[in-house]
Amino acid sequence: MNQIFPAPITALPKADIPLAGLTAYLSQAGSHQILFMEFEEDVDLPEHTHAAQVGIVLEGKIEMIIDGKKNCFTKGDRYYIPAGVKHSGKIYAGYADITFFDEPQRYSKK
């Protein structure tokens, strides 16, 4: 997969997220985190909850079940997961996005 993020993004610290084939760059703020993520492998996400999440799909495809409803998002789509809502999904190799987490300590730096 060609890297889609330019040098100012790739100069950010990498996030410590234990998913195979994921490279994630972390922009840390006092009230939230923004992640720039690229996936080189398919990943299954088990059902879980956390603070609100907003994603903007840059490349590829992600399927998510959000509050019991199946969704498929591709390049140009946005998704929103409200705080505390159960969700799960599948991320396909070649997927890339920008994700906002409404919690400042969701992930740590590698």
C-alpha cells in the first residue's frame, strides 16, 4: 500500500494500537485524539464501546455494526459512533482514515 499521509503527518508519534498491519499516527490534544490510520491487512474488530468517535474514510472499505445496524463505508464517507454505543466491524486491507476520539487518553504513543 502506498503511504497516503505526507511528512507532517508521518512525523507525528506512532500510536500504540495492537492491530496487525496497522500504522497509526497520533495527534494528541488535551481533550481528544486524532489518528491518521493505514491498514495493510484485514482486521476484525470485536464488539466494544468507548467515548464518541468520528471517522472520515480516505481509502478502502470498512464494515461496521453500530448499535445493531450494519453499515459499509468507503472513500469519502464519514461515520459517527456516539459515546457508549456498542459497535464492531471489519476493516479491509488498503483502508485509511482520519479518526477523532472524544477522549484524550484512548491510545498512547509507541
